[in-house]
Amino acid sequence: MTKQLQIRRVLLLVALLCVALAGLGYRLVDLQVLRHAELQAKAQEYTVKQILRAPRRGDIVDSRGNVLATSMFVKTVCANPSLLGNHQALVARTIAPILKLNEAEVFQKLQPKITLNPTNGLPTTNRYVRLKEKVAPETWLQVSNAMSQLKFAVDDSGLTKSQKDAQQSFYRDLRKAGVFTELMDDQLRVYQNRTLAAHVIGFVGKNLNNTNNLPGDEAIGRAGIEQTMEEKLAGTVGWRVTGVDNKRREVVAQRTQDVEPRDGFNVVLTIDSVLQHILETELAKGMEKHSPISITGVIVRPRTGEVLAMATLPVFDPNNVGKITDAHRNRVISERMEPGSTFKIVAVSGALNEGVVKLNDVIDCGQGQFSYAGRVLHDAHGGHGPLTVENVVAKSSNIGAAKIGIRLTETRLYDYMKRFGFGDETGIPLPYEQAGTVARVDKWSKVSIAQIPMGHGVDVTRLQMVMAMAAVANGGWLMKPMLVSKLEDRNGQIIAQYQPQRIRQAISENTARQLTVALKSAVSTNGTAEKASLEGYTVAGKTGTAQKIEHGTYSTTKFISSFIGFFPADNPELCISVVLDEPKGQYYGGLTAAPVFHEVAERAANYLNIKPDEKPSIAVNSSGGTINLPDARTTRLVAQRTTSNP
């Protein structure tokens, strides 16, 4: 009986052992096979760390290498409240002035917050609070030095050696790690010239999606070149995979991957900062004198389509973008308008190109009135009788342009509008460009053929108009506006070089020459743009004064005033546009925009040393002979030298 009992006990023990071994085996299979990937990942969280390494954002520079936008590495300053004990007030008093923060707010942030650990249910003190972002390295150095020199009223009498050691360790950790910076530096985008070319350069903002999973706030382009060239400017993220100790500190010997980030490329623009400054300065004077809603200007090199300057006022500071308003809009490309008389170059050039008219053909302008399709059209600059085609342009006759457009016919007028690029985006590398509106012929009203030649019934952008005038200036070729010249790496090595692009020949070279003759007449005592003329240079151009549409009808008090011109007329270096939206008082383009053009062109000619194309004036000397008088440009240069060298 005893023997049987012993056997049963042995069998029970064996059974229990088998069950235990089976359980252990299952647990091993569960840990080593079924949950291997999960547990391995958890283990790596504690022993392996991946550190992402942000690339430096590329610079934006002008055509002469002047930096317009750059990035500097900055710190994000944080604190560990669990290390501060009851010294929050002292720490706040020490670092708040350096960081230019409110001391009371810093004190509140440094207060420890007790929460329950979700893993073990034990109370824990928060170890991280962000105090300030975008802190310059030199400012952080001041904070670090101030923390290292903190002095505490310590009474260690009566303490044991181990207690003294613990106390010293506490204060050492407080000074060294109580306030710290995030492991990876952030970047601060700096626009050194503040508002200069702001609408072209654009600005950056936070990447809310944080597509690269970088710590801190990753910045991406939100407007202008910053946005359209984001991929080139941003660079490529690097990373480091390394082992860490039980305090999550890197063990250098255990690095397994170390990939350097590739910095963003520098974007070199066609913009010239000096010309940009000249343009913005003169536009500001025009803004002050005429108080328009806005004033815009563009300077283009006609032969290449290079945009040398582009400005819109009011302007903004990309260093401090604030709330987005109308001032942030680049009206040169994003705002559509009826162009008014500057659009007459389309109908007249088309008619000349088709042989429908010649410059000396006479058009009866009906003493300022013309009835067509049940509508009476009027001339804005008084009543004109018979005018040659050249004088139709010079005196900006609406009726003359309408009759030329009728001769050209609807289909051909539409064709020339499209040839000059109207109704299509120009392709400039800037966001939010509008294409304008050019309705198909089957959508025209009966009077459209008479209204469109004078710049009514069609929507364009300011950039489209200046590129159309540039096409006349360069012999008939519509150019793609060129804003980016090349891409360079951090060492100045050229990565990509961009070339001027011809889109199409809008009109023949001969037609362009003929129209230039008419446009030169416009900038004379015989034309509407006498105030755009320059001493020493022949200017060709066209004024525009367009009534704004308000509640479906043309306003009699609100106008878009403009002048677009180029010089030297027969070998143009620059084509310049100036447009005012609702100038107060005088509103004709010849009285508002043309004088601004004059000032911009005069200063630009001096800066670029453009050779005059007009002969110096002739005067009679006291002996009865003739002498050459220097042109105004030479006189100014001599005066400048005389002034600077007493």
C-alpha cells in the first residue's frame, strides 16, 4: 500500500513537472518566436537609438551673390523640473533676463507636476518643459554659464559623508542638467534685408505634418521662392544609429550607421538687390504722393526675360510674417486687372503684322465718339479727328484702336492675344500665379471686337503685360520670365544652370520695329507719356488708364494707372512696368505711373552704366561756335565725383 502511494506521488510529481516544462516551453516559444519581433523592438528602444540629423537649408542669393535669405542654427532651451528641488525661483530669476522671458512665467513652467506612471502606477515628476525656441548659440552659452555659477545657501553641518555626497551630486546635476537644450539644433530663417524683395523670396513656416520626423519644428517654404524651390532648398535628412547606456547616452563604439545630411542647395536669382532697392524706393515715393491701394513695379531684361526686380507695395517683413493679409500677396502675378491702353500694343502689332494697316495709314477717330454695335465709345484724352496709326498709339486713341481691331477681325485678334501669352500662366517659378481671362471668340459680345483693343473685356496680370511689351522690345519674341539663374552647393559648385527660354515669336522683327516707332512717339511732347522721357536715352512705351469694374459696371472714380516702357528704344537693355491701383487725385497713367518710371529708369541707367543713345545737346558759345553739352547722366556723375572729392 505504501509502495503504491509512493508511485502515485512520483507520477503526480512527474506530471506536474511535465506541465511546468510544457508551460516553460510555451513561454519560451512565445518570447523567442511568437513575440520575437515585438520584444526585439522594445529591447532596441532601451539599447539602440536612431538620431535624425537635419540638413542646413540652402541660401537664396541675388545675381551678384548678395545673400537674401539664410539659415542659422539655433537652440531650443528646456528644463528638467525634477532636478530643481525648491530652487525654481532662483533659476527663473537667473535665466529669464538672458532669454528675454517673463520671470513669473518661467517660474510657473519650472514647477514640478506629479503624475502617475501608466506602466507601474507610481507617482513621477515631469522631466521636460520647453522654455524658449530659436535661441541663438551665444545666448545659450550665457544661460549655460549662468547656471554653472549658481550659488546656494547650503548648511551641511550634521550631515554624514554619504548625505554630503548626495547633496553635492544634487547641486551638480541641477547646475549641469537642470536647464538644457534639445539634442538636435533647430534652424532660424533670417532675411537680412528685411522687406527687400519679400514677395519674390517669400517666407517659411512650420511643417505641421513633420514629414521627415525631425525633432523640433521643421520649417518649409510657405510663399515665394521659398515655396516653389522647397525641394532644392530643403536638402536631405541624415541619421545616426548608435548604442546607448542605461541613461540613454550614446556609446560611440556601438555606432552602426552614420549618414551625413546633404545640405540644401543655394538658389541664385536673377534679381539684382540694387535694382530691387531702386525700384522699391521709387515705388514708395509714388505710394506717398498718390496714395493708391497698391503700387507695383517690374524690371525685365527684354532679350533674356530675366526679372531683375519685382516689387509690390504695401509689403511685409518675412522675419515676422504675422497674420496673412493683402500685403502678403504678390499682385504682380496673383491679381488680375483690365489693362486699359497698354493693351493697344496687341491689336496694333497684330494689324501691322498682318498688313492690315501701316504706320502712316490714317484712321478717322470721329472727334472722340464712335458708335458700334449699339454702344458709343469715347476717347479719354479729348476728341481726335483723323490720326495716323502711329499717332493712334502716341495719343492713345480708344476709337483708333477699336477701328484697327475691327480691321484685324475677331479671330486674328484672339490669335494675337494668345501669341502674346494672355490667358496662360507665364511659368515664372512663383506660387499662386493667375492666368488671366481671354474668352473664346464664340463667347464675345458684338462690341467685344471694339472694346478689347482698348484694354476692356480682358483680364491680365501685370507680369503678362510687361512680358508682352518686352516681346516688342526684343524683336517680337515672347520670353519665359526667368527668376532663377542657377543652383549651387555649399561650396559654390554649380549644380544646375538655367538658360533663357523663348516661348514663341509673337510678331515679326519688322513689326516690332514699326511698333517701337509708334511707342517712341508716345514718350514725346506729341504723346501721353512725356513725363517718362529720359535725358540721353530714347524711351518707347505706353500709358494705360483703366476704369475698375464695381458692381458689374465701370467706375467713374476708381482707376488702374500704368506705364510700361523700354530703353534705349532701338537696343533695349531694360523694360520697366509701373502700375498704381486707385491713385488719389490725378489718375492718368501719364501723370502717375510715367514719372515713377522716369525715376526708376534714370537711377537704373546710372547703376548699370547703360550707354546713352541720344547725342548730347548743342549750344552756342560766346565766340559763335558750337559746343557739346554733356547729357544729364554725365553731369550727375561729375557732380557726384565733385561732391565726394572736395
